[in-house]
Amino acid sequence: MNTAIKNSDHTSFYKNVLGFFDKAGMLTKYPKGLLNQIRETNSVYRIIFPIRTTGKNYEVIEAFRAEHSHHKLPVKGGIRYSLSVNQDEVMALAALMTFKCAVVDVPFGGAKGGIRIDPKKYSEAQLERITRRYTAELIKKNFIGPAIDVPAPDYGTGAREMAWIADTYQQFHPEQIDAAGCVTGKPISQGGVRGRTEATGRGVFFAAREVVSIAEDMKKIGLTTGLDGKKVIVQGLGNVGYHAAKFLQNSGALIVGIAEYEGAIYNKNGLDVDSVFQHRKNRNTILNFKGAKNIKPTEKALELNCDILIPAALENQIHADNANKIKAKIIVEAANGPLTPEAEEILLKKNVLIIPDLYANAGGVTVSYFEWLKNLSHVRFGRMEKRYEEATYRTLVNTMEELSGKSLNESQKKTLINGPSEIDLVNSGLEETMVTAYHEIRAIMKRSKRVETLRTASYISAINKIAESYLALGIFP
Ligand code: GLU
């Protein structure tokens, strides 16, 4: 899961997020006090704890959990393991979570956690100890719980870490019947939901597909509609980048470039995503892939010829120094904060269509929401209705055949009769969410000339929804 592309910029990520927020806030009708309440981080917990390394030695570990907004509970957001973790970063990411959830109508506040470690430097047993200790610290201060704060995977973490978190929480709270909902992104056997692993990447794909389906918008940037034949470069072959690339490839896009921290590869005729993934796994490097050109340093890959660029690694990857060299016509922000505000200014002048993080990568938290619902209801999606619906459709098909005197072939019947399983329902809920939210933010942008970007439109959409939830309480008359 760890793509480990270096964060190349030193500007404050949190300040950047707030800057984007302020730009949008100015275009809303809400009083400054209310905007300030929506903008500020509600609480930050910094933790220091030791772990035993070798022999009698100890290492001090620094970790955080930031809860940005309690306007809805629980708050929600991943936990990342990376050396780039610091308070500024978790606060920025927690704020993005608040706005992301609002954009896609996921009824949570935003949060984010992080442990400042390079997970590759630790054994599995050490990682387990660090994760369990971190969870115990969160429990101590009431920073975790199915009704309070629900972590999930992020950069450098995955289902394994989530299983440790859930298990630790359940040991502390054996009386809580909903305890499994204290974290999402768990393995299926521990209460996870089918489709969560690929959800962020699938969401990025749905976003890209929707964007290129609108003829009016494509004409403005000189592209035809549809994904077929579109040239795509992906930065980061971790969980998000890999799945986004794979779904795009399956829909006819050409993945011409893939970048990782050790270097990048490019082939104008397209790279097979699974073969590249296997190649990297076997050889420990993405470089020297058959038929592809090696690109070094890896950042150069962002500047190569393509239609769609998908940064799917860390923040601040496209900045004032490289933005001018970007050739893509569309950027889909699969990572959180991959563009600095300066980069965005430059790219807008170049007429690049930017699909912002708080919408583009919201697929992960959307399916996390479905997992949390599953945990609270204690039943797999589709379990109650699958057979019932199949029986209804079968009767319908039989009646149609009888009345028309014609019969359908087996494959037609199978498609018509098939009742939905958990994965069908999860993917359908995700598709509905991503498509609806895109049209919502696009409409906000189209409504006013002052809303110049989809990012500003997304922040406005989020601010409107959060403000309304405060106003409904009469807190800010
Ligand atoms: N870490 C993911 C994000 O940044 C997922 C968060 C979640 O599922 O709660 O959106």
C-alpha cells in the first residue's frame, strides 16, 4: 500500500487548505464567525510513546490524531504511517476530510491520524505493537469509537493495521455491541465490506469517466468525450493509483506513464497495469519494464505528454517550479493536496481542468461509510433481499416469456434474474455518490462566474451543507 513518493515542498499544507477554504467562503452568504467555526480544527491530540527495539533499547514514537469538525459525529478519516507525518499535515488532512465528507453527503465530521514512522523499517510484530499502543492511547482520551471517531487506512496502512485497531478496541470494550464500527477498511473476516480496498481508485475512475463524458467541458480543453484512447499518467502505484489505473485501462484508456519513488516508466502505446505491478513486486523497482522508457528523476514523469494526469501519492507534488511544464489537459487529484495553490494558479492559466481531491478521492470514505453502516446493522448488504429479488425477477421473466411466446437465452436470463450481492450494492452506491456529487459541484461552478474552479465549487458545496447544519441548531442566528 505504501507508494513512498517524497513530499517535495515545504509550504504549510494546512495553510494551503485554509487558503482554498477562504477563497470559497468569501463567495458564500455566511457571517465570518460561522465561517471561522467551520474552518478551525476542533481538537488535536499529540502522543509520544516508546517501543522496545532491539535488546534493551527503546525508540520514541510520535503520533497524532486531529479532529477537524464535530458538526457531525462520528468524525472520520485515515491513519497514515510516514516520516512526513507532523501536526500541520494531519490538521490539513483532517480539514480535507470534513469538506470531502460534506461534498459526497457522507454524514461524518473530518479527522486524520498519523504515526511518524517509516513502516518499511519495522517488523510485522513491531508494527503490530505500535498500532495497538497507538489505539490504546486513542481509547484513553476518547479519540476513537463507533460514535466518536472512526479511523481508516491511509498512506502506509491497510486492512492489516485496521484489524489490529479493531481487535484492540474490542478488547477494551467487550460490552459494546457496535465495537466493530470503531474503524473501517478492515478485512472482510473482521467486519470489513467488499469493495473497500479498491474504493478510492474506483471512485477516481468514476470521477474521471464523468468528467470526460460532458461534451461542452471537453470542447473547452480540446478533448473528445469518453475514456477510450485517452492517455493517462499515474503517479503512485499504491492502492489508490493501482486501482484507478486498472479501472481506467479496463475502460479503454491508455496508461502511458507510471511513476514511483525509485523512477518512472513511459510507453506511448500504453502499459499493462497488472504486468507493471508484478514486475515491480518481483524486481523491487518499476524501472526496466519491457518496451517502456525509464524516466529519471521520477518527477519528470508528471511533465510528459498525456491527456489525464493522476497524482495518487502525497501532497505538494505539483508546485510553482514544475506546474508550467505540465502537459496534461485534465488533472484528477487522487491524492490529498497534490497541487499547491501556486501550481493551481499557473495551471488554470494554461486552461487545465482540475478535479479536486475533496471530490475526486472521496470514494474511499464513501465506502467506509457503507462499512460502518454494515457494522451497525450486523448484516451483510444483500443478505435479506438477494434471493427474494431473484424470485421476483424470475417470475417476471417467466411471465414475459409466456405472454410473448419467445424465450430468452441463458445469459440474458442470468443478467435479468441476478439479485444484488454486497459488492454490487457497494459499487452501485459508490457510483451514485460520485456521479451525483460531480454534477452538484459542476452546477455550483456554472451558476456563477465568480466560482472559477471546481475546487472552489466543492468547498462552497461543503460550506453550504455544514453551515446549514449549524443554522438548523439556531447556534448562529
Ligand atoms: N484515508 C482515506 C481518505 O483520505 C479514507 C478515509 C476513510 O475511509 O475514513 O479519504
